[in-house]
Amino acid sequence: MQNTRLAKLLEFLGSEPNDPFILYALATEYNSLNDHENAFSYYLKLVNEHPDYVGTYYHLGKLYEQVGQKDRGIEIYQQGMAAARAKRDMHALSELQGAYNSAAGLDFEDD
């Protein structure tokens, strides 16, 4: 089933190579398949080409943490918090702040 989903997403990408939702879906699918190389590739493409696609930052930060690069994950959460503030996306900001606090070992929430 996952291979079918991946094939369909790649087909969509062929039609809409710059669609951030498709890029995000591909990154997420590769991440679920533990294909970190491709997951990183698509998440980083999103951060570079669609920096206002705020959902990317949480998952990219978590992926960095998963592969033992916590400091890089913290940096990504910080970038994401800035992007979420710029979009006034308080829900995303709250999630990113929680992930940041957890990764940074903080036991309190910023005001």
C-alpha cells in the first residue's frame, strides 16, 4: 500500500513539481518508510523554496532529533517559530515551541 501511495505522489510531483503540499506529502511518506535521505531532501527543499510552509519545520526538526542531530533540530524549530509568527499561525507556533522546549531541555514555556 505504501509503495502505491509513494508512486501516486511521485506521479503528482511530475505534474506539479513545485507544489508544497506534494513535496510535504513525499517527505512525510519517505519518513514513514525510514528513508531518511529522501525525507531530508524533500523537507529541505520545502524549507528553502517554501519557507512559509510551516508544517515542515516540526517534522524536519523531529527527523534531525531522530538521527541524533538535536542541535540542528533546535535550529529548525527556531526557524519554524519565526515562520509561524510571520504567518500568525499560533497553533503551529505552539507546537514548534513545545518541540523546541523539549529538545532544548526546558521545563517551562516561554511567554
